[in-house]
Amino acid sequence: MGKLNFIILLIIGGANSRRLRFGWVYCAPVIDREELLSSFVRDLDRAEWVAVDTEADSLHAYPEKLCLMQLSIPGNDVLVDPLAGMDLGEIFSILENKTLIMHGADYDVRLLKMGHDFVPENIFDTMLAARLLGRRQFGLSHLTKEILGVELEKTSQKANWAKRPLTDEMSEYALNDTRHLQPLAAALKTELEAAGRIEWHSEECDRLVRDNSNISTPDPDKVWRIKGSARLNSKSLGVLRELWLWREKEAKRRNRPPYFVLSPEVMIKISDATAQGAEIEQLLPGRIPEHRRREIRKCIKQAISCPSEEWPSPHKPPPRKHITSIQKQRFEDLQKRRDCHADSLSIDPTIIASRATMVKLACGAEGVLNDVLPWQQELLGVG
């Protein structure tokens, strides 16, 4: 009996896009033209709910940028291409007036704020919901499988999202991040309401948006002090600072993440060796071409030739404050109360308060209550 060959072609039409399944390959709708965007905006404005996720190119470019927005609304899942030169202002204006369903939204909020000055007014974060309900595994794949019985393919996590066209695998991966968020959020919301924790979740979501949309200006005396720099002397720190500044310029010029230009570990070793008068050639990776080796040597020479009073001073750790017996007792009372509530609620104790927060509370640190949400204050008996 000969082989039976067949092709299945299914077209699912939306107001502004088409989704095709050809065999087992999923071809996602990509909004990359103004006419497609205008059509989708009308649907988005009328949508009762919207789920949002983003993809960036932080593993492949520097500085990173928003490369893709995944949006799911009733009856439609789309990919919006921010790199296509479209004006996304109308989309962001609509999203500002909706509650956005997201998962682990801290990175997405920072990315949208830095790249497009957009801050959501309200979100429903499914990861926060899962944690407040006592789940110990709260990744999206685990939750969709446990709650919805849906297994997600996660094969494009390290893809270069700036590349065009997107592969079918990348499109499928991206759409999976929002396609199931609405039913997942609905199920988690029902559990939160039944447990009396919906207001807790609202407070947590508000704090997530507030904390991650407040992008502070880096301290120029701290930004280059990478891991391992605390043990270096002033001369070595001067070299490290010059190397870091050079690496920043080189990373931006080459549009490559800084660690691809020169790793932090190598920078620390070079800075330390230079201060000791040792050779650095053996410390440099073999892949570095000669012209960049010359630039590195130039940085070192420039740093060492500076007057010693211009070298950075090592940062001294703040003196340790000794906790009094009264403060220690207060800490232990807080910890006991926290752990008791966590046990009865079946949640991770650190969701109520971390050890650092309890120490601050016990010592009456200034402004500590700004970091403790009302629901946490109630359980801890503070405020």
C-alpha cells in the first residue's frame, strides 16, 4: 500500500490578521505595517481584556531594546513589531486605560518605561498571584500545565529577537507567553478571592509597577565598581574605571553586550595585575585582535599616569550596627509572628517580610514602612 500524502491548511480569520497552520508549523500574525496596526488598534480598544508580554535583545545587543510585543485579546493573538518603524503611541494610549494581564512583569515594565516611556496603570500579574496562593513553582510553563493542562514549548528563550523575519518557532514561543494568560489569570483570581487575598495581590501589583517604572540615574562613582572590585586598591580601581568606560563605548559601537567585549573577571584580573606591575598579555582572551589590545594598553597607561589623588578611593563598608537586646527580641517576635502566619496561610514566609526588612523594622529604621505593604503590616502587627 502506497503512502498517503496530505496537506491540511486551516485559516483562522480575524479582523486584522490571519493565522495559518500548515502541517505542524504555526505562522503567527505579525503587525509590521501601519494599516495592520490601525485595524488591530480598533479591536484592542474594544477588547474586554488584554494580555501582554515583551521580548528584547539583551543577550545579543547593547543597549538592549524592545524587539517584540505579544498581545492577546478575545479571539486574537498577535505580535507587534516595534522595529518596523510604526508609531505605537495609540497602542500605548489604549493599554494605559486597561488592566494588563502579565506574568513576572518586572522586566517588561522596566523595558517599556526605558524604551517607550510607557507605564501601565493597572496589571494582574499571574506569577505574583501564584506566589500569594502558596505555589512553590510559579513559572508560566508549570502553571499552564498544572492549572490549564497545557504544555508549552520553550525552545527560543535565547533567540535573537531583533532578527527578521521571525522563524515559526520563535513566533510560536512568543505567542505562548500571552495566549493562555487570560484563562490562567481567571483561575488564579478565583482562588485569590476564595482565599481573601485579592487585595493583597492588588497591592503587590501596584508596588511592582511603581518599583520597576522608577528608573534612577546610575551613580557615576558606583556604576563601574563591578563584582570583585571591593578588594582592589586605588591604583587598581583607577585602571578598572578606565577599562569599564572603554568597554561601554566599545559595546555600544559594536552593538554587543559588554561581557562579549571583555568579561568582568578579566577586567578585575587586569586591574589587579597592573597595580602589581605584572604583564597582562596572558590575561587577555586570545580572540581579542591586536588593535583592541592596543586600546586596552592605552587605557591602562592613561589610568596609571593620572596623579594618585585622582585615583578612586576604595569604598569602605558601612560600620556594622550592633543590635541591642531589645531590638533582637523585637526581631525574634516579628519572625515568630511572620512564620506563624506563613504556616497557617501556606505561603513562603519571605513574601510577608524578608529577614532584612524585619531587621529594619526591629531597629526602627527610617522609612522602612514604605517598603512594607498594608497587608504585610497587618500580619506583622506594625504600622
